[in-house]
Amino acid sequence: MKLVRDNIPNIITASGNEAELSFIDSKREYLVWLKAKMDEESQEFLQDPCLEEAADIYEVFLSMIDLMELQLHDVIRTADAKREVKGGFKNGVLLK
């Protein structure tokens, strides 16, 4: 089993195939599946750093913050504030 986008079962059915489905029934279980999906999508992005793979990571991230009842604009605002004070990760700085 793997977590897939919401419309994948419809796409499978429309192509004449059958999709065997199961649904996540708890927030805790959903988070486990989202973490696994983020790992999968991150690995795919590292192997092929393209917009499609970046979009997949973003979509999983959106689901994670929604599950945790966070708002994207709040996440962006907080990231901007932290970047202003502490910087980002663009220079590859390592601390010994």
C-alpha cells in the first residue's frame, strides 16, 4: 500500500482498471503515511530535481500542515521572519 493523490483511484477506474482502496482512519496513522510519502517524494526529487517532483513535495507538505491545523500564510510569515534574523540555507554553512 502507498498513499496516493485523491484522484488516482478515479484515474485508474477511468482507464478500465480496478483500484483496491483502503482509507486512513486516524490523524496519527495519516501522519505516518504522510511522513513516508515525504521521504519518497524527497528521494525522487534528489534523483530528478524538476518542477514535477518539487510540486509533489509541496503537495505533501500542504497536507501535513493542514493535518496539524497550521495555515500556509503563517508558515511563510514565520519562515520569512526566521530567515531575516538567522538567514536561510543558501550558503551551505556548516557548524563544527
